[in-house]
Amino acid sequence: MLIPLIFSYAEIHYHLKYLYPKYFQKQPEIIADVPFRICKNPDNILPILYIIKDADLFPIEIIQIEVIIKTSAEVIKQKFQINEQISQKYHSNLLYLNIPELQSEQEIALTVIFQIIDSNLKYCTIINDNFKGLAFNPFRCYISETALPYPNHWYAGEPHYHSNFTDDQVEFGADIHSTKIMGKALGLKWLFITDHSYDLDDCEDNYLVNDPNIGKWKKLDREVKNESEEDFKIIRGEEVSIGNNLNQNVHLLAINHTELIEGKGDSAEKWFDNKPQRQLHEIRKLQSKNNIFIAAHPFEKISWIQKLTLNRGNWDIDDLKQSGVNFLQLINSNNFKDIKKQISNWARLLLQGHQFYLIAGNDAHGNFNVMRQIKLPFLKLFHSYDQIFGKFHTVFHYSQNNPIQGLKNREVFVSNGPFLNFFLIGKSNKKYPIGSFFKEKKATLNFEAKTSLEFGEIKIIKLFIGDFKENREKKLILIKNYIKLKLPFNGYLRMELYTNKNGMVFTNPIWIYHNKKYGCVINLMYLDKF
């Protein structure tokens, strides 16, 4: 079947009986990857990941890998003698660059050069990857002196990520151990592994044959438990293909659910066998205190060919109500145009009185620095920087690094780097944080923000006052303290922050509910320290 999908890392060996892709070659996929930022660490190292995929079909020998670092002032070269024969289906390794002499607070350019002998005993040089038709671009990595600018008990993480347990005709991801190393280098604290439901029920050696013993699911569970650490929590999940009320396939992130939820309606494993196996209305009864369900990119634009061949659709308000899902992963990339559109979609739902909470992820399949994808199946690849692991992340406030309970606590914002928090102080100094419900007559609104040299100076902070009765948001630019504001009888408050280096933060709401004849009057107070 000609798969009308776009994913990465790009699987270049899938072909029909007599039809081979233009980008097909008799080498395994050879891929280098680099985190897009690192926090300067005591060991002064920068991890470089390389992946060799499908070497069981096309064995190679890696002789040497050279990494070239360019800064504005110098060029640094480090060589690694490998001398390793590789013939596994999936192989990965991490190289650690010594960077004590590199100055912090700068962006560096990196190039990874492989010297290999391929299955035809041909000596080859590969630069960054061996995907045909992709223009060469060096990796870019920001060296930060400090961690992400989040105070204690605020934990940043990636809720939507595909590992190498996602492995089929058109896509695959990176292994969990390597992902943990890259995530820690970025400064993240937690990760949900959300491989496709239609991949997790496959036999390990054949993605077109289902395993009744769900061996991949069980293996994923074991690996997650082995790799999770206190300072980097990893939780097993899945991206379930499931039916909406129109019987179309939509995607649901099921995190820490005890059992695999089957779903292969849009797997493209069989021609036009695309009816959902399960329905969203079944999810409500599966919810417990130990799991969490998140609507994955619920309003993302679906191409006509995916609608036709895969029966793909979107969530609507009835789907959300019937499923009981109130966490929406609306931000699914680092594309500002898409983000702006999804924030507008969310605001429309909020103004209708729905209590939905914003989550941000990247749907990355590896992709720690650049996204390599199939643009036209069998014809063309391309790369972009939209869906990069951890680029736009979700941050929760909780007493400990417990992602499920932390998200359910609702004190959550999403960001690509800067920090923004706000809360109301009511009568008797009672505090109402993000995600809470406020019913008092008077309050002080306190907000705190922080950025760093990496993300630039704070350019603007906005307060949005949502009024259910008038069905509109009032926007205020916050530039000084002690502004008195009258709030609606019923509505919400939310905030946004922007920096001069494209840093962005979007908070979840504080809900305002009054049954009396008066609204609420608040005073604004900007706290410039935590």
C-alpha cells in the first residue's frame, strides 16, 4: 500500500513489489543527532547520538566518526575510532564530546562525519545522515550556563514522544536510553513514551503480523521501568488510534494505563481496513487516579488523502464530553503559526465554559535537532525544525516529580523556555494557583516571570480575562503594578509571555465563578523574584 503519511525518522527501505522509492539505497539508515541545547554540566560533555537502522538488510562497518564544532571564534575537531561491524535491525550509540573550553551562552554548529565500509565493501563518507535529496545543514546547539529558568518544584517534560517501539512502513524513533540522555541534557525532568497502538501489538520481526501475547508492549513496559530515574521520570503510554462520534480515527494519549488499548484503524496495514476498533466514549470508564488520558493534536488539519485512505478525523466537543478527557495536547510543534491557531481554538472552548487544560508536546520520533521526513511517498524527503523533542514542553508545579499527579493538579503552563506563573491572593491570604476556582469578592493578582540570555528579554506579558456571558476575551498588556480590574461574574484568567528571541509561555486558567450580583475586583502585583 502506498502510505499517505509524513513521519520521521524517515524509513527509506519500504517498497512495493516492483516499485522502489527514489530515496531507496542499499545502505542502512545512518543518522546522527544532537540536542538543540544543553545545560553546561560538571562533566563538560555534549552527547552525540548515532543510529544505524536496517543493518540486518545491509550490514556495514563503521571505521571512524569525526565531530567538527564551529563557533564564532574557533573550530574544534574530535575523532572517535569505532571499528565496529553492525548487522542488527536497530543499533545506536552515544558519543560524548569534551567541551570544557567552549564558552557558555553561545550557539555552536556541529557536523558529524562517518567513515564506513558498506555491504558492497565500498568505502563511504556520510555527513550527518545518508538520506538522499536532503540539503546539508550543520546541527545547531545552544550552550547554556544555567538550567531552564524554572524554580524548585516546577518540572518540565515531553508528553508526546515515539521511541523505537514505533517501527513500521514509514517511521521509527530512537531508543529509550538514548532519549533519556538527550532529555537530561536539554534540562527536562520527565517523559511519556507514546508509541502507536498499532505498533505495540505487532510481532517484533514483522509489523504486519499481530502478536497475541503483545510482547512489544511488555518489553516497552520493562524498558521504561529500567530507565526511569528520580530526576528523569519516564512513564509508559501509547498513542491510541480510536473512533470519534463519526466513527473516524483520532488519536488519544493513554498514559500509565494498566493494559494495552488496541487500535489499528489508521495503521495502513491493509487496504482500506480503516474502521476504529474502540470508541472514545469507552474511555471514561477506564480512567483512574493512576492514569491520565490526553487528546493528541485534537484539531490538527487532516489532509484529504488521509481522510480518504486512513479514515482520519478530528475531535469535537461531543467527543471530549463523552470521553471525559479534559487535557488537550493542542501544541504539537514549534511552528508559531500553528501554535497561534491552536491557542485561538482553545480560547473558543474556554469561552463556552469548558474546563479544558492546555498541554504542549512535539510528537517527535527521535528528532533531537532536525526532523527528517517523507514529503512525497516514494519520491521525496525533506527536513524541518518543527517537531523537535522537548522544544515546546509542558511544565507542572507539584511537591515532587510525579508527572501524572502533577498534571492532574492542574497548575500547569506550556513553554519553549521562559517561565511565567500567576496566582490570586484572596481573603485571609488564601492562595488560588493556576487551575483553581476563585469565588471571592476581592483579590490581588500576583505574577512572576523569568527568562535567561538564551531566550532573550521579556518583551510583553498579556493577561486575558474571559467572560462567559459576553463570550469574549479582554486582553491587557501588563506593564505596571497596582492596576485595578473588575472581573466578570463568571469566566477565567489566563496569561501569555513573549521574549525578543521568540520565547513563549501560555498558562492554563484560573476559573472565576460568582453566584452573587457583584463581580470581583483585583489588584495586579508583579513579583520580579520567585
